[in-house]
Amino acid sequence: MKILVIDDHHLVRDGMRPVLDHLAPSGESVDVLDAATFGEARAHLERHPDVELVLLDLRLPDVSGFEALAELQRSRPDVPVVVMSGDDDPARVRQALERGALGFIPKSSSPAVIVHALRLVLSGGTYVPREIMGGAEDAPSAKARPAADPSRLGLTARQLDVLALLVAGKSNKQICRDLGLAEGTVKSHLAAIFKALDVSTRVQAVIAAGKLGIKA
């Protein structure tokens, strides 16, 4: 497994190596590539097309983090990107997620939380810290949405179960296993959930659910 860490602080890059080792499947190892600039990151991605995960800081010396995120979405849409930042302002978190990041991890997070979050993303899920999810409602740039009672969304009890697991960051396969449902059924439930929440992506659904007080 190859993971690319893009951060201009060498202490962060070096400190992530032992944490990322915990992501290795049994009998395997994690090959951690690191870059202090986005230019270096581009070179790594050209030389290593088998990178499976990118950790991106939003503050880089040669490009804004959001520009870097947009370029990664264009050039390597197959590789999940997780933002790791010391700036956990809800508005910036929301921007990162809306622009394609599959997770946002504050740098103040413990190694255990980081490993848990990255495992969720690697399994096809999403990770948004609960404290940020709730705070995003009050962010100045957040789209105003009237408060709503989850019971008034028009969702069935099973769809609310699916939503709770979605909020927990579970992938479709994990939801299937946990609820004993076929993948096609889960996809149908997710379509109904997206419609009820007026969103179009999993991350948007997680944020919207957080505003309604829906927890895993």
C-alpha cells in the first residue's frame, strides 16, 4: 500500500509514518511517500501511479489547498483524498468536503482517531468529525437550511438505519453486512435519503444529517 502525505512541515510528515503503518494489511507494509510542496506531490504521483491514498494539508507554499484538491480530483479521481489540517473552521471543512475530499481530520486528532478515519475512507466510507459536523450549521458560508425533525423526513425506519450507518462513515458493503440487505436495496435507500435531505453526495448527506441531530 502506498500513501502520499503532502505537508510542508517535516515533523508532520515524519510523525505520520508510524501512524500509517497501522493501516497495513496483515503481512504487508505501508510505503509512505511525502512531499513538502504540491510540485513534489505531482512528481510522486507521476512516478507512482499505484498510490492508494493522499493526505493533503490545506496550507502549502506553492498552491492553495483547495486548488491542490481540485487538481487531484481532475488528475487522479480514482485516489481518495483526505484533508489533514490544523485549521478546523467549519466553513473550511465544508468547502473541502464539497470539493471532493472524502474526509477531514484535524491535526490535533489522536493516532487512534486518525487510523480509524483512514480505515473508513479506504473501505469506501467517509469521515467527518462529529464536532465539526454540528458546527458547520453555524458557518457563515454555509447554505441556510431550516431546522427539521428527523422523523419528518418521510424516511422509513430502515432508511433511517441506513442513514445512521452512513453518518458513521460506513461503505455500502458495510451497510449491507450490518443490516443484512442486498447492495441494490441499500442503493435505493440511499437515493431516497439523498432526496429527502436535498443533497447529491454522501458527504453532503453526513453534514445535513449532523445539522438535524442524527447520530450514528
